[in-house]
Amino acid sequence: MVNLTEKERLLLEDQKQHEEMCIKKYNNYANQAQDSQLKQIFLANAQQEQQHLNTINQMLNGQVPNMTQQQNQGQNPKSIQNNQQNQQAGLNSKNDADLCIDMLSTEKYVSNTYDTAIFEFTDTNMRQALNHIQKEEQEHGESIFKYMESKGMYNPQ
């Protein structure tokens, strides 16, 4: 058991809200997405966000999460994306692009909030758990970015 400081508890409460919002958005956007490949990316990311929420809840209870058990749960959005054939962007790609832009912005924000939280934690194992989650948030952003790039929705110059 770890006794959290007031600041650590407040930061975790913020992260809990962020994870809950990510889960809602990913599930909602999976239902709205026209492209089946994008639906799968969103659903896989939602599944990992649920794992993040579970980890945050453990931490709020003073438990140090065991990240080795959680590392291989769920499907990796990158492997789903790589296993799908690229489809020609259709008439509904504008809506899908809007969903992607919103989720990419959300992931950037959430990753940044984890970065701040990591530096405020005194317990090394708690910091590592937050760092693990942040890495997965960055992978979510990468899966969306790569999807967008493959569909001509994002063209980095």
C-alpha cells in the first residue's frame, strides 16, 4: 500500500476523468466511423483505455499496479491496422477524418497530462505505471496518425 499525497490523489482523479472521457469518445466514435478499419482502431484503443482506468482506480486505492500483467492484455491497435487492407477513402471519409482529428488532439492532451503527473509522484513504481500508460496513449495517437496518413487525411510536410 502506498499513501498518496493530496497532490497525487488530485492528479489521479484528473487522469481518471480523462480515461473515462477517452473510453466514451472511442466507443461513440467507433459507432460513428464508416471505415471498418477505423472502427477496429477505436474499439481496440477503448479497450486499452479501460485498462488504464482500472490501473488509475487501483492507484487511487493505494495499490501499486502490476504492469507486467497488463502489458499484453487486449489487442494492439497497430497490429489491427497493419492487418487490415487499405481501403479507398469514400464519401464518408470527411466524417471519419473529423473523428480522427478529435481523437488525435485528445490523445495529445492526455499524454501531456500524464507527463505532468509522472513528475509529481514520489513512488518509483507508481511513476513507472503512469509512464507505461503514457506510452500506450502515445501509441494510440500513432495508430490514428498512421491511419490518417494511409488514407490521405494527414500529410506531414
